[in-house]
Amino acid sequence: MSNPQSSAQRRQREQQEQSTSQKANTYFLKQRDLLIQEISNNLSTVVYNLDNLNRSLNDSVQVGKEFDDVGKTWKILYDGVEEMKQMKAQSADFTAEVIGSSSQQKQREEEEQRQSTPERDLQERRVEPSSEFSPVPIPPRQRN
């Protein structure tokens, strides 16, 4: 049969193990509760910081929206300046075409004048006396 001391010792050991495991469980539960509390505090801090960030982003978006009208005004100005530059370039091209065509027309007219006038032809061409011909004397006019 079993020894009464050994059964008492067993009971005592079991009680010690239970108390040790209960102590370990209570320590574990306390540590778990502390960690949960710390996590909760950290999450509260994160939520608070996210809220501040959200407000800050909303403020910066509002400031950006205030500059939309100014940006549109500058865009209109730059577009107008660009249109003026294009119009100047087009008018310069047109002027160059007109001047070019008028100068070409003047050159044509001058060439036509040179070609069409017989007096100019005679002036431009010099007739060299040839040896075959001799000058004919012109008699003086008689006075009445």
C-alpha cells in the first residue's frame, strides 16, 4: 500500500505547484494587463497625431485653394502674352511677305522699264563708228 507520508508529500507538492502556477498566472496576467494598457496609450497617441496631421493637411489644402484664383489669373496673363507674340510673328511674316512681294514687283517694273525704252537702249548701247563709214558733213543753216 501507499505510504501516508508519501501521499502527504504528494499533496504538498501539488499544492506548491498549484500555488507556483497561480503565482505565475497572476504575474503573467499582470504583465499582460500592463502591455494592453501601454498599447492602448500608444494607440491613443497615434490617433491624436493622425488627427493633428489631418487638420494640418486640410489647412494646407485650403491655403492651396486660395491660390487657385491667382494661378488662373497668371495663366490668363501668360496665355495673352503668348497670343500677342504669335500675332506679332504672324504680322512680321505677313509684312515680310508684303515687303518681299513689293520689292520683287519693283524689281520687275524696273526691269520692264529698262527693256521697254528705246532711248535707254540707245544710251546703254554705244554705237562705235566703223571704218567703213565716213562722217557726212552737215551744211550750216542759212539765215534769212
